Amino acid sequence: MQGSGPLNGDIPIGGAKNSALKLMAASLLAEGSTSLLNVPDIADVAIMSELLEAMGVEIERIGDRIDLDVPAELDPIAPYSLVERMRASIAVLGPLLARIGHARVAMPGGDDFGSRPIDMHLQGLEQLGATFSYQHGDISGEAHQLVGAEVFLEFPSVGATENLMMAAVLAQGETVIENAAREPEITDLANFLSQMGAMIDGVGTSRVVIEGVEVLRPTTYTTIPDRIEAATFLAAVAVCGGEVLLKGARPDHMEMLIRKLEEMGMGLTVEPSGLRAEVTDRLRAVDVSTLPYPGLATDYKPFLVAALCVAEGAGMVTENIFAGRFRYVDELVRMGAEIRAEGRHAVVRGVERLSGAPVRAHDIRAGAALVIAGLAAEGETVIANAYHVDRGYEDLAGKLTSVGAQVTRA
Ligand code: UD1
């Protein structure tokens, strides 16, 4: 990849990875044929497909649509070989317990975000009547009949809220999830479940009330656009300049990010077909602090750090969601960035231009941040372990190239 800019043109935004994966897991809740539209063709979706196929689901992809044929009998096992490759595999736990009363799912290990426990998922499901045992690295869950309960989450965990919602829709009676996460992907899952026949109230608020039903029916549903993919392209425009229309993006899902970028000096216009971004001058540094939605998403942070690397002035970045999510900083420093990171904080002092270098991706978003840094760098940047980027992006290089960037996926 070469330093590039300015960027000009349209980029279509694909379906949201973090939504599509949960919709796929939720399809287990109803026997029959569910179709999901606007599903990105990315490695994580392929892993979720492999996982569901191992359970007996037949899956076919036609363009951006996937058809899932869910049988009456399921083999409720999520092996370590797949869970290890994608933590979101844990999303099958709730649906399996609700639909067939047992599940055996490998415990996800740690990852580059630091330790990521699933205690809130398990405690919540226990409150609905599930019991768990552990052997050989797996969790086995049993639930003869889940029964609704009031669950108070210690933190608005996205994954725990989703697993509980997917379990509660088939539980007996009412479940209340207090301090529920409110991310747009959760609203998407709730809308999908409602279309399957679930009864859910308070969607998009921190108090979600679910009245269990006896059975859900398969349906056809369109995934929301990926706000994190959109944010990646916004950061690309931030460092390269130019004018780009993000076709299909949902500005209403990205309000805090839009405010932040405007504060930095980016021009953003909501249009009927999407979000237009324009940058004519070097952007100004701002402070960034991640929070649960509607706060600034932790997934945006690596892109904002990359943008701050070449902004005017210094910005303080604070991570409030995951303990260790600054590993890519060392890679940015290899490219000439001036960053001091300690614990949950990093101070980024903008430089005029980064310097292309061989670097390494440690996770999806860190990899994408290095792509953005590479666009802002003089000379060539080569990113090792770029497969991390493929987990979450459909043709990132192609989309960036189409607006004038110089990026190739070797
Ligand atoms: C999801 C997203 C991820 C995003 C994150 C926060 C997917 C596939 N991934 O991850 O991209 O960065 O939301 O928006 O949708 N925690 C516990 N115990 C639990 C569960 C979570 O302590 O049982 C902690 C986590 O360690 C973390 C915090 O809660 O510190 C938030 O995690 P959570 O919201 O659950 O993130 P994920 O669902 O894993």
C-alpha cells in the first residue's frame, strides 16, 4: 500500500458483521428456511456458517443473501477449532438452550483485546434456569424449560444481552434485562426475532422486556449496514482528504462518531442515499473516549487513533470497554507515529506524515487502522497477518482502490 490521496467517489457499505453473525445464530431458534439479506462475504460469516453446518443446518449463499435451512434435530456442539477462530461463536449458546435444551460450547480463550470473560452470559442464562458444567475446556449447558426472570447486567455487554434475548424469546413467561446494551446491532437482532414471532419491548433502551412464546417461525430479513466499515472509510477520508459518499450508511447509527469527526474539521452531510464526507484541510486533534452505545464505539478507536497520528495537535484517547486494546500502537510507532500509551490511555501527537513500514495486524480493527495509517504514509506499507482484516471486511482494498487509494491485497 502507498500513501494516497485525495479520495473521490462512492463506496457501498455492506451488511454489519456484528449483526449478521447474531442473526445467523438466532436462525437456530426456528425450524425451517430463514433467509438473511445483505450478509457480508467475510471470513467470520464463513466460520459461523461452518459452525451451523456442523450442527446440521444447510446453508447456501446467493450473492449477498444466505439461506439457512434449520432442521428439527440439531447437533448442539460448538467445537474449540471454530470457537477459537471466532469468539462470536458463543452466540449459539442462548438459541441452543432455548430451542433444544442443551448445548456444548468450547470456552473461548483470551485474545488481543485482553481477557474477555463470558460470566455475564452464563449468570444470566442460569437465572433463566440453565445449569452449566465444565469439562475439557467445554461448557455444557442444560435447560429443560427456560423460565423468564429479571436479569441485571453488571455492564451493558453486547454479547450477554444478545445471548439472553435469544434465550428469553422461547422461555416461559417474562424476562426483563436491566442495563441491557443498546447498540444498533442489538436492535437489529430484536427486530429479526420480532419478525420471527417473538414479543420484545424496550428495544434500543437499557430495559428490554421479553414475553416468551412457544415457537418461532423462520423469516426473511435484511441486515443493517455496517457502521464500523463506514467508520473505516471515514477515517480513510480523514487522512487522505477528498470527498466520498458512503452509500447506504446509516448516519443515525453513528451520531457520536459524526460529532467527533466534525469537531476534527470533517464536513459530513446526510443524503438520501447515505453519508457524504469531505475533507479539504488537515484535521485537528480531539480527545476520544470509548463508551457503550450511544457513546463512541471501541471498534472505531483504532481508526481514530490512526487519524490522530496525522492530525494537527495532540489528542488523549481513553479505552473504557476493553482493558488491553492498544497493541497496534507499537505498529503505528514503527510508522513514525508519536504515541504514548499507558493502561487505558494513549496520547497521540500528530505528525505531518507517517513513514511506510512493514507492520503486523493483531485483530480486525487494528489491521484496518494500519491500512489507514498506510494511506497517510510516505512510501510503501506492508501489513503481515492481513487475514485478520478479511475476517471483517469484504474487499477493503478494492473499495479503497475504487476511490483512488493505492492498496492491494496480496
Ligand atoms: C461485541 C462486538 C465487538 C465490540 C464489543 C463492544 C461482536 C461479534 N463483537 O463484543 O466488536 O467491540 O461488542 O461494543 O458483536 N464482559 C464481561 N463478562 C461477560 C461479557 C463481557 O466481563 O460475560 C466484559 C468484556 O470483557 C468487555 C465488556 O464487558 O470488557 C464489553 O464486552 P461485550 O459488550 O460483551 O463485547 P462482545 O459482545 O464480546
